[in-house]
Amino acid sequence: MALRTIRVIGDPILEKECKPIKAVSDRTKELIMDMFETMYDANGVGLAAPQVGILRQLFVVDIGDGKRYVCINPTVTAIGEEEQTGEEGCLSVPGKEGVVTRPMKVHVKAYDINMEPYEFDAEGLLARAMAHENDHLHGVLYTTKVEGELEDVTYENLEEYDFDEEEEEA
Ligand SMILES: [Zn+2]
């Protein structure tokens, strides 16, 4: 496994449409493992393939609920009309956050790491993460959906993050 370089806002690859994955090769599996490692290293809860320069319909999510989601060729559909409005950030927009409105509940259909189809409902933060990562696969950054100003992440907000884990020695 290896850390991948995270592309940042301004990189045109982040605004491109991703292509579906036809089959999961050993290389794809390695990419998925690298994406998890890169996401955890950056203290993120989701990471999409275009963020590491790969224009394929794939993202990974782990919001800390004990589940690791691998979503290949996903569709994310809002359930009902209920919405949530809250702070959002992105590993491709470092040091920034902004208020975005998303569906409160979504239905996700995707393929897993073995190319087996599966589906599930997500709510709250998980629904937000699914919607955010799915946008990446269609070249959409959350910055285009921010209500009001994009803000700098403050120390106050950073206290919510978990810095307890010790850094691995190189
Ligand atoms: Zn993002």
C-alpha cells in the first residue's frame, strides 16, 4: 500500500466526468487500499478516485461507524424531501469549509470490491458523505454548492477532529 497524492482545487481533473469500472483488477484493488490509506492519513471520511488522479467511478467512505464502504459505479438518490444543512469540507480543498445543503437520507446502489452489486440507505453524516463523494465522480466540487462564503477552518473546529492517533514513523 502507498499514499497517493491528493489533487487540489484548480486541478482540471477534479472537474471531469468519471468513467464506469468494468472489472476489478488487482490494480483496482491496490488503488482501493491506497485510497483508504490516503484518506485515513489525511483524517478524511471519504475519498473519490478523481481526487487521486483516477477518472473512474469509485469512492471510499468511512465516517467512523465501524463500516468501510467501497462504492463502484454508484448511484446516489435522495429519499424523500428532508434536507440537512451543515458544514462540509473536502480533502481537495484543504483548510476550508462551507455550509452545504444535502438530502437527509439517500439510497445508494453500487458494486463492492468483488464487483458484487449491493444497496443500502444512508442517513445524516453518512448520507452527506455519499452525496459529496458521488458528486466528485461527476466533476462537481462542494465549493459550487456552498451557501454563503467558503471559510477557513478554525482551531475551534479542529478540536472536533481526532488527533489522538500517533503518527506512524516513516
Ligand atoms: Zn471531496
